[in-house]
Amino acid sequence: MEPRLICIDKRRISGRMGGVMSLRLAVLGSGSGSNCQSIFNAIADGRLDAEVVIVLSDHEDAYILERARQHGVRAEYMDCGGFKNKFPLEVQEALAKKLQELDIDLICLAGFMRLVKAPLLEAFPRRILNIHPALLPAFPGVEAWTQALNAGAKQAGCTVHYVDAGMDTGEILMQAYVPVLPDDTPQTLHARIQVQEHILYPAAILSAISRL
Ligand code: GAR
């Protein structure tokens, strides 16, 4: 039987009236939120001792927000001022303040397509994770699975890494390999990578929690 892994954070034991509390997560995403769902699932079936306190998206109609509501989790839209890719510093500052007020321990980027900068990085040092659909450092950026196919790669995969100010450049925490098949299309390859992502992300979050 798979062992049930439990994280006990000593700072929390002393800080919360002597009780052992689950670690508090915030999830940021721009799209469907299947990785966020994998975190919900891991918490529900006892693989991950944590609580998703808030889910935020830069797209008002992103399905990740609907998934959060269905799980009774606070879901909020972040208005990025009409910019397509930019993550305005004042939005990041307000977000850092909000997440500190919510006593968030770890921020999980799950398909969030804007670059995080100093306001969040300084407020949450080594406490922001990202999942990327490639074996970093290969193929950073958008549609990594298409990049892998176009480059003729034999192996694709996914990576969970700590976030720094670069694009998909932070220290790697965990990776999973996915073979590229001769008849793969971008869609079939991404679908198989996502199967691995949904296993990898909860496991990597658990690993990150144990290092806090
Ligand atoms: C995932 O494949 C994730 O790795 C990728 O976006 C997808 C989001 O899917 N992220 C990036 O490309 C970040 N550079 P989801 O919304 O179903 O979790």
C-alpha cells in the first residue's frame, strides 16, 4: 500500500495554538486547471496534507476558477489591465499582500502564463513552484510539447521547478519522462505529458513542503 505522507511544519505547530495545521496553498492558473484538479484530488485522497486556500486566474472565464468553486475554494480573477502577457508590478504587489494576509505557505503556478517578478519572489522566497510541460532546461516558453516535436526530440516530459525571475529557469525539483512516439501530434503528446504532470505536481509539492 502507498504510504500516506504527512508534512509537519514546526513553525505552524508553535504558531497555531499548538495544533498541527495543513500547509496553505495558493494556485495560479490561466486555463483549464487540470493540474489544479490533480492537487485537489491528491488532497482529497490523502496523498497531500495541504489545503488550497485560494485559486486565482488572469482570465475571468478560465475553467480553473470554476473547478475551485466546485471544490468550495475561494476563486478570484486578477485584472492585469488588458495586457496580454505582462504581469503588472502593481498587480503582483497587491497579490503578494493578499497572499501574505491569507498566511499562504506555498504558491503553485499551474498553467499560469505570465512571468512572476520581484514583488512576489521577494515576498515568497523559494515558496513558488511552477509546472512546465518539458524536460527543462530544454524547451522553455510556450507550447513546449510542440517545440519538442519540431526539434525531433525522442524524449519529452514535464518538470516542477522553483520559480525565479527567468522564464522556466528556476532550480529543478522533479521531472517525469514521456517518450515521443512516431505518430505523435502536438495534441497526443501534450495529452500524455499531462497524465504525468498530474502525478508529478502533487508529489513535487509534497517534496517542496518537506524542505520548507
Ligand atoms: C500544462 O501543461 C502546464 O504544464 C503548462 O500549461 C498547461 C496547463 O494545463 N504550463 C506552461 O506551459 C507554463 N510554461 P492545465 O490548465 O490543464 O493545468
